[in-house]
Amino acid sequence: MNESLAFHLLNSLPGCGAKTIRFLVGHFGSAEAAWEVPDEVWRALGQPRLATMAAARTGINTEEETTRLEASQITVIPFTDPNFPTLLAEIPDAPALLYARGKYRTWNTDPLIAIVGSRKSTQYGRQVTEELARALAHAGYTIVSGLAFGIDGIAHAATLEAEGQTLAVLGSGIDDASLSPQSHLRLAHDIIETGALLSEFGPGTTASIGTFPARNRIMAGLCCGTIVVEAAEDSGSLITARLALDYNREVFAVPGSIFSPASSGTHLLLKQGAKLVTGIQDILSELEGSIAPAQEDSHKASLPALDPDEQSVYDRLSHEGLHIDNLIAAVRLETMRVNMILTKLELRGLAKNIGNMHYTRGR
């Protein structure tokens, strides 16, 4: 048995949370030692719940648990491992271990920032999230979110489209059968290719009301800052933001329409002192960074070659929706020609149809 497996076995015991695991590891010197001592040694500690946990060990098959982890290619990272995220280890309620699935392990050298928001995102929220995620990825940030519907999923997808790295922190197990939501299973597999899925919950754990606040604290603890794009006043995203403040991390909020319920939570954060976001530079300046000229040039150079008409249409597009009639009038090209160009730009990811014949710049 190795130490990582022993941590997983302890975590598999009913009622054995982070505090108990840390106590046992500290008392016995290692997770492996804690797992292998006889039941009477646990009972001698004088805590009835430990005696109950000790008896429960007989129901856990070590070989089956090893196979379960290997089948899903899950790595266990204990808090005693040098690779355990340093920022996360600093929070007062840090998990005792993380389950990781994927290739990403450089959270102690790369800057991490969370993007969170409403599950019922608006078109405005989608547009802002895509823009921020892409720009931050190009600036060298790893994007962290929760794989949920709405803003979370958009942030992950936009980061992948920008060929950036993203981490998904789950309120469930990270094996395929437990992963929540199941409709994001394909997205989760895409994330695994260059990033990682993370959770403190072992394989087989289903998401519940109680697991999401625990997930939120990990997102807030991992990152140097948290960006809230859209959130109602009772949103779980506000929990993540408040935890980030408790952990002395930066909190950013994107303003929206005063008539939109989707922005009521972000406006509340702004009233409470969150940093206003009107563009990526608002974020980078607070984090004492900026987009390096070389990165900007590299991003421009990554744009496909455009002919003069295509360049003219692209240059007229912005991140505000532009009606096709206004676009045609601005570029002074035939309607059919503009429609053909917009189709080409969309296929290249350079333009987006946001509905009602309005178009925005894709990147």
C-alpha cells in the first residue's frame, strides 16, 4: 500500500472528513500507519466515532479501491504531497486530499483564476465570459470553474477553443459515472486532454446540495482571484466570491443591466467592494500583470489571412452586436457578398451570429 491509496481509503470511511484525516495522519505519522493499526488502537483514542470508523474498515476492499482509481485514471494527491496546491493548502478549511484526473499538475507555478456565474446565463453573459476566458488564457492564466451549466461550461469551452488550460472542480466524484452534470461528460473529457478534473470527493460520490459549497471553497482557495460574470442574489457563485474574500483573494464582478435579475448578484458584489470589470486590463492590473506585447502579437498573428473584403467586414465587427443591414451599409459591399464573408468568418471562429441578424466579433 502507498500513502496516496491510504488517504483514499481513509476518505472512503463514512464520516471521515478532512479534519479527522488530518488528525489521524498527525497522530500516527502517516495515512498508511493510521490505516494499518488494529481497531483497538483507534478505540483507545477515546472518540466513539473513531471506533465506528475503525470497524467500517473491514468493509473496504483495498484491491477493489485500487482498481476503481486505476480504471478512471484518477490520481490521489494528499495534503502531505509536495504537489498539493500551495494556495489551497493555505485556507483554514483545506481538504485533506484531492482527486485529480487529467494531465495538469502545474497549479503551483501557473497563475489560476476562477470564472463563475449563473447557470441561466444570458447572451450578454455568454459573450463576456467567452471574451474574458480567451483573453486570460492568452495572457497565461489557467481558468478554473465548476463544470456547471451556463457561465461555468462557457468558460471551460472558451478556454479550450483558445488552446488554453482549464481546471474543473466538481461537487461529485470525477469518474464518468458520478460526474455531474452528465450532459457535460464530453466537455469533461476535452478538459482532461490538457487540464484536469479535481474534487475532494471519491469516485462513486454523487453531487448533492451539501457538496457544492464544499466545491466552491476549493475553487476560491485554488485561485488568486475569482470573477463573477452573472449571478442572482441567491446564487452559489456569490458563495464562491465571499469565500475568496475570506481567503484574502481578489474578487471581480462584471456589471450588467440594472433591469436584469441575472446581474443583481454582481451589482451587490460591486456595492460590497468587488473590483469592477469592464475589460481584461481591469483584472490584470489588479493582479499586477498585463498582456505582454509578444503575447498580443502572437494572438494577432494567429488570425487567419483575410482578403481585403473579409478584413473590412471583420474590422467593422466588435463585441457589441451589429445588425447585418448596418454592417452592409458600413462596408459598402453587396448583401450576398457580406453574407458569404460572414459565413466564412463564423467557420473560422472570427464572427458570431448572436441572433436577430446581429453579429459580433468571434475573437
